[in-house]
Amino acid sequence: MIFTFACLMLLYSGFCRLVHTSLTTRLELRLAVYGLTVSALVGLYAALFQAYDPGWPGTLIVAAMVVVQVVTARLWRFGVPAPFATQRSEP
């Protein structure tokens, strides 16, 4: 049950991050957030429809990822933080 809830929270936080990203966001960051969001979706599917039980190590890892997303969310309040934006030179 905790794993399922953590996957839901990770899915939601990933969605919120992806809403803020655009082509001006570093590609590696976009790929990382996409990967994290898809992983949460796969974990949620496995837990709900395939009776997957990750045990305490898997649950702890997902919960730790959720904590990182929640703690760093304040940095994303006004969009992508400057270090994660690409530097485009204007002609």
C-alpha cells in the first residue's frame, strides 16, 4: 500500500515537473524526469494489476525519490531553475 501511494506521488510530482519543462530545458534533465515519471507509472501498474510486492527496499527507494521531488519542488515554483536551462545565444 505504501509503495502504491509513493508511486502515485512520484507520478504526480513528475507530471508537475514536466509541465514546467520545454525545449529550453537541458535534454538530460528532461530525460531524467521522463524516466522517473514512466518508472512510477510502471511501478503503479505492477502494484495494482500484477500484485507486485517490492518489499521494503523497493518501497524505501521510491519513497526517497518522492522526498527529493518534494524538497526540491520549491526551486521549481516559477519554472525551471536557471542551472537546468540551456544557454541559447541570440543572433
